[in-house]
Amino acid sequence: MRLVLVGAPGAGKGTQAQFLAAHFGIPHISTGDIFRANLKGNTPLGLEAKKYMDKGELVPDSVTNDMVKDRLNQGDLENGFLLDGYPRNVAQAEVLRAVLAEKNTPLHAALELSVDSEEIVTRLSGRRSCPNCQRTFHVVNEKPAVEGICDACQTALVQRDDDKAEVIARRLEVYAEQTEPIISFYRNEGLLITISATGPVNEITDSAIAALSRVK
Ligand code: AP5
């Protein structure tokens, strides 16, 4: 299964990606996680990305496309992949289509997680993330077993710098201006599947798996 997840910041892409990737036995490739891992390691890529991420802006395509191309050339994609956070504008979607066409491995689907904007602000402002394994929690909706500690690796949870109110507002604007047009792009390609991403996490996972199992 070669899949991209599309949805506003906080729609639950990272949350669903971990379950979908496990179900289909495919790597979860999150451009946001790659940037954050680079930032943690103080690499030039991480420091460059931070300039944009802290303001809620997109990292330039020249940086992001090369990073994704490198990742798609690694040898663990024989069963496919789940891309989360990429593409994020039509130019990136076109690059991805060309890269996959060259490999003769086109996408099977673009899965859109649809959530209304009020719910998104609640989700992002209450999100807590594990800086070690990237798992996400929520102070009300998805509490860890021990407050402030990751269930998976017992690391102390943190609030992402870009989950502050003023940055959230800019990320939502950037989504509407630059990312939402990829929904029409994938609709025109005949690849778009939209599901409601409101409600219990496991029910959304079940509905995503049911929709994806109908994909040829
Ligand atoms: P990225 O890390 O991709 O952030 P994002 O798209 O803004 O998405 P999020 O990670 O914020 O949300 P999500 O949809 O994964 O939601 P989650 O599952 O955590 O990108 C960050 C930055 O990197 C960008 O702003 C940009 O600067 C840069 N970047 C990344 N990719 C790029 C690209 N391709 N080009 C250029 N720049 C790029 O859920 C959110 C919260 O809700 C959690 O607390 C969770 O527990 C909770 N939750 C999840 N599901 C539910 C549910 N069903 N009910 C209740 N709560 C729920």
C-alpha cells in the first residue's frame, strides 16, 4: 500500500499513521518527525527547518523535496509506505507523482482526515508529544497512563513549540492557502478518499482500514 495522509494540522494524521502503518506493515514517513529529529540532533537541516516551523510556515520545497526523495530511495519500501505531512502543496504533489512514476510505483490512495476547525484548535493546544519516539497524547482526549510520561518509552512528554496559540493560527492559515488545494489535486487523480476523523481514535482507524481495503 502506497498512501499519503492529508488533513489539517491536528486532524490526527500522526495518531492514525502509527496504527495504519502497523496494520499494512509499511513504514510511516512523517516529514515533520524527520525535521524534528534533525533539530534534536542539531543538524544543518534541522536548524534550517526550525526557522520556518517556529513561525508555522512551510519549509522551502527545495529542502523538503530532496529530503523525501532520499527517504523514498531507502530499501525498506517493498510493501509500500505511508507519507504523513507530505505533500503539503501542489508543487510537492507533482514532484511526488513524478518520483513515483519514475519508479513505476504510483500511489494507491490519498486518505483525507476531515475534522472541523474548532476541534482542531482543542486538539493542538492539548497535545503532548514524546520527543523520543514521537508518539502523541492529549491532556484530555488521549491521556498517557502516567501523567506527563510516554506510555511507549517512558520519556517525559513535551509541548511542541509550534503548538502555541499564535503559531497554531498561522499553521491553519498556511493549510488553507497552500495545502488544501492538494485535495482537489488528488480528487482529479481519482485517488482521494475522505473519512470523518471525529470520534474515538480506534473507530477512525477501523473506518480508514475499511475504506483502504476497497482500494485496488
Ligand atoms: P507536522 O509535524 O507534519 O505537523 P502538522 O501537519 O501540522 O500536523 P500535526 O503533527 O500538528 O497534527 P496531526 O494531524 O499529526 O495530529 P496528531 O495525530 O498529532 O509539520 C510541522 C511543521 O513542519 C510544519 O508546520 C512545517 O513547518 C514543517 N513541514 C512538515 N512537512 C512539511 C512539508 N511537506 N513541506 C514543508 N514544510 C513541512 O493529533 C493532534 C492531537 O489530537 C493529539 O494530541 C492527539 O492525541 C489528539 N487526537 C488525535 N486523534 C483524536 C481523536 N480522534 N479525538 C480526539 N483527539 C484526538
